[in-house]
Amino acid sequence: MAQIPNLDNAALNLTALREQSQKELLSIIKSIRGKKCLVIDPKLAGTLSLILQTSVLKEYGTELRILSADPLQTECPKVVYLVRSQLNFMKFVANQIKNDESKGFQREYHLYFVPRRIVACEKILEEEKVHQKLTIGEYPLYLVPLDEDVLSLELDYSLQECLIEGDTSSVWHVAKAIHKLEFAFGVIPNIRAKGVASTKAAELLNHMQLEDPVSMDNMGIPEIDTVILLDREVDMVTPMCSQLTYEGLLDEMLEIHNGSVEVDASIMGAQQDGKKVKVPLNSSDKLYKEIRDLNLHVVVQVVRQKATSIQQDYAEVKSTNTQSVSELKDFVKRLHSLPEIARHVNLAQHLQSFAAKPAFHARVEIEQIILEAQTYETCYEYIEEIIQKQEPIETVLRLLVLFSLTNAGLPKKNFDYLRREILHSYGFEHMPLLYNLEKAGLVKRQESRTNWPVISRALQLIVDIKDPENPDDIAYIFAGYAPLSIRLVQHAVRSGWRSIEELLKLLPGPHMDLKRGVSTISSSELLPGSGSQQSTDRVGHRSLVLVVFIGGVTSAEIAALRFLSAQEGMGYDFLVATTKVITGNTLLRPIIASSKEGMI
């Protein structure tokens, strides 16, 4: 199965979006004639695999290399660097050019920034005295389709940059990405935003429309009815919880990168110990599409039933000669699904080996106690215990952040004690990490009463799920907790945010509810949202809502939106755009890494 996802069933023409990205990249390659070496930064190489097959690039006389600190190994007379706008990559590029010069190589160098050039990067190239040797351009790759309903900007550090470093460049990227969508699908008439970064992105989007207007003369009705922008900061509770859906657990335990997981071949039933295999995970796999948003125990039942059914059909075929040709054809057709079934039997079995452990159940249980704002002491003692056991730092921090957020911080005595315990157990090099977590408001001293019980009750975040196999609420995603972010989306599409205006004030950052002109926008046309909106503007038409998460979204939240869209009478399709698909671990990891770098 191809790793490039099939986008035929997408609510928008995402295939055209992907083809445009392909075309722009091939245009760069074709513009540099002759044999060339394309040097791609490591992260970008994975992203490009979702856009086109590398064999296509080789057709244009292109050698492929991954950018590293090592000297470039190629005999090509032309070198094309395709890199994200990160400062460390500029040093690599400069060092490779200098190394070539020291060996007397005469080459032609090109550098294309993804998605745009930035002054800080070019300044480093100037300081290294290689800027003049480079022909510089841009490859405007903003949104990459991960699946038929998920787009990603693949910005790993946006949350850390916004919350801790005060760098809001990712907010500009988000606005630019949405504006690019508007050129393809029309000006989005309704904007709802919550959070500092999201309201800033909405303002930038309007400014971009003034500076570089999308003409609506030939476009008709906009294909996207509403865009809802949400800061991750508005709901940091959800990513700290353990995901319990199949896709969520795969990401938590194996980490999904560029639409696939890499696992030992032995897990997939192959007799090759030590060898790694990539397993693609997207809608092209029909069984995965069916089971990815279900809880793990339900997934195990589904794949077992499918395997048993084929086994019974096979026994029937063997034992009788009375099948018609069409019956045999149906059976052979069903056999084609066997590789998919085997794949998910193996993956689900592997996940179960983790999820069945008492430690996993204990952690999920303590998360529920924290979310329900029950016994403070029980939670505090549990966190103290896992610190002393030296469980992975991410595990400790996720629970500590969850505990702090739902309690508006920790009493000074407890706060100081747990900080000391972390430094004793994990080393004093984590001092900057604790400082950064406090600066970001994730783990802090308690200075006021918590609003969490008020928010939880008003938005019905805690729900008793009576039938987990046939749930009637998004709370099934976390075994009884409805993601705060998705409850906000529910309110935004049903009645606008005016109905919960007072509640929104209890959450971080400002909010915005705007209606925009359908043709071009002037500042006088930026009107407050009407507060209510019909889900079907014309007969038989389902409105499309673009939900943008700045700072990352979890697979569980995407599952919740899919669940909502499938509910009878909803009338909306959701398309998710995000800076990154995250877990609690991958959200915290850049903060942990940058804190360590700060010590060096």
C-alpha cells in the first residue's frame, strides 16, 4: 500500500492542493538543468514522501542526499539545498560549501527555503561568507495532506516558540496557509478564534486579504463555510491525557511519523529479528479507516470477527463443491483484505501488551480522578511516587501539568517539594525545564481558586459512558472525558460563541467571532458573527468547517471531530489543519530539549 494517502473522498479537492505542491517542487528541479544533487533536511524528507515518490525526482537527473553536519558526498556539478528555515541548517550548508572549496570543487549552489526565506537564516549565511555563492529561492510548502480530513504545517516547535520564546512566526505561517486555501476554495465567510495566537492569525488573515485579495468573481459560493482557530494553550488538559483510541495509542506508544509507524519486523509476524518495517496508516487502508477511532478493546473484537468470518468462509469453500462462480469471486475478493487484517491483528496485539499492564491502568485511573477534581491527596501522592520510581520524565510531567492546570497550580509547599524531588531524581540540569514550564503557565504555584469545576460542568466535560461499544458522546474517546477543545468547536458550529461568552473568559486568551464579506474585504466589513449559523445553506449541502489548531492536535481530538460529523443531523464536515499532530510526549519533548540546550 502506498504511503501517499488517497484523497479521493476528501470534502475539499486536496488532490489539487497536493498536485500544486508537486508541480512547484518539480518546477524548481526542472529550472536547474543538468545533473544535480538535491540535499533535503531530514524532517523535510519525510514530509515530501507524503507529496510525491522520490523516484519522480530521479527522473530529472537528481541525486538525493539528506543534509547533515558531514561533508557532502556527490560528484554532481550542481547542488540544490531544500531546507526548512532553521538556523542550525544554515551552518550545515555553509560548512559543506566551505569543505567543497577546500578540496577545490567548483559547483553551482542553490538554496530553497521551505516555506519562505527569513532574515536570520540569511544573516548566518552572510556571516559564514557563503551567501554570495548561493542562488536563493523559496518553496512555499505550507499545508501537507496527512489524510483525507487532516492537513499539517509540520511545525514541530510552534507551541514552544509561542509560549516560551515569544516567537510568533508560526502564527504568520498559519494565516498564510489559510490564505492559500482561500485562493483555491474561496474567501471563508465566518471566522471564530480563541487564544492569543489564533486571534492574531485571524487578524493577519484579514490583513493578507486586504494586501493580496482573493477575487471571488469566478468562484461562486466559498467551499469552506467557517474557520475555527484554537490555540493549544486554550486546552492543554486534553493532550496531557492518555489517548485510548487505536490511532491515539499507536501514536502514544509507537509514534506516527509522516503517516506511518516503524516497528520491529517480528511484531508484524516476520522472522527477521532486529529489522525495522514501516507500516503506513491512512484512509487508503479501508480497515484502518474503519477502526482507527475506536477504543482498543473494540478494535480487537472487530479484527477478530473479520478474521473468524474469513476462516469460516474458507472452511465452507473447502468442504463443499456447490459454490457458484460469483460466490467464489466474492470469497476471493474478501481474501484481498487478509493482509490488512493481519497487519492490524499484529499491531493491536502489540498495543495490548502495553495497555494491559497494571501501570497503564493506574495512570488512566489517576487521570480520571484529576479530571473529576476528586481526591487531591491521592493524585499528589501518586505523582510523588512515580517521581521516586524515576519513571520517564515525560510521564511525570504530563501528570504534573494536568494536575496543575485543573487545580490552578499547586500550593507553594507542594509545588516546591515536587520541584526538589524532580531535580533529585532526574538531575539538576532540569532546572531550566521547570522554569520554562512555570513561564508557560503549565506548572505553577497556586495563587487563586481553580475554575476547572465550573468549566467542566458548564461544558459537560465529564460524561458517564453507558455503552463504550456504541457511544453517543465524544467522551468515549477518553473513557468519560470530552475534550475541552472539541466541546468549544461544538458550541462554535451550533450557536456561535456568544452563548458561552462568559465561559470563554475563563479560558486563556481573547476570542473573536467575525463575519467577512464574500467578495473582497474592507475593514468596515469585519462584523461580529451573528451568533447562530445554519449548517446547511442550500438543499443537500453539508457545510465544511475548517478547524485549525495552533500548537498541535491529538489523534483523539481528530477522532472526536469525525464522531461529531457522523452524528445524525449534524450537517457539517470537519477538515482539520494543525501545526503538528501531537501526543503529550511530543508536545513536551521540544520544551525539554530546548531547556537542556539552555544549560549548555
